[in-house]
Amino acid sequence: MKKILLLSDTHSHIDDTILKYVKLADEVWHAGDIGDLIVTDTIKKYKTLRAVYGNIDNHEARLEFPLHNRFFCEGVEVWITHIGGYPGKYSAAVQTEITKNPPKLFICGHSHILKVQFDKKLNLLHMNPGAAGIHGFHQIRTMLRFEIDGKKIQNLEVVEIGKR
């Protein structure tokens, strides 16, 4: 079993509250718009990190992290990308591949809107953790915590970090 902390859209911000949850996880996944790499460098001091770059990320982040990160965690195939859309409205960049070869868990960021939705058509779970940073139009900073146990995604929890 793995305990996952999922965050996105930090926009160069990391603080003690985020780090408290980092330390409670087995792995941290970042769905892009990292900003300054001090964010990911700090997370990597504590835990295994899987991340993708987002549209605001510079060449350094793009050299370190991929646009798409597809992998298995336990028995669950995961696909993380920054701009992915939502069930029924996937972005053009992922539409063909996600329809042809859907993962069990599809994760994106970008919108700053926390959303978890099951796609019945593709039989996958879609997650967007909202935004953990202090820049953007969101009012409340959010992250997601959950566990992957074999092929099960369980114990999903919304973490409200506070006002931006």
C-alpha cells in the first residue's frame, strides 16, 4: 500500500503546512505549474516525487520533468499531465491516447479547481487537486491524499490548506 499526496499549481510556493503532509505520504505527485524548482527540490529531500511540468514552468523544469508521466503504482496505471481536461471534455493533446488506451487514474492540474470525477465511458478515475500555491483565482488552497492498495484507490481525502 502507498500513501499518495497529490498537489498542483504551487507556482513557486512551498510552506510548512504542505511539508507536514509531504512527510505523512509515501510518495508525492505534482501535476505541474511547479514554478521555482525549490518546490520540487524541497519535496525530494523528504519523499519520492513524480511530477510533470506545466505551462508556466521554465526550461529547467522542462528538462527535469516530462509533459506526460505514465507509470504503475502498485496495480494501478496512472497518467499525470498538467493540461488534460475532464471526462467528456479532454484536451486535444490527450484525447486520442486516453480514448485508445485509458489509464485507471488520470490526473491533471491547470484549472486551480479541485475536482474528482469517475469517467464511466472510459472506466477511469479523474483527479484534479486544485491549487496548493498562493497565486491564481482560487480562494482556498487544496491538495488530495489517497491510498493505492494493489488495484484499489481508496481513502481519498481533500486537504484544505487555507486561504491563498
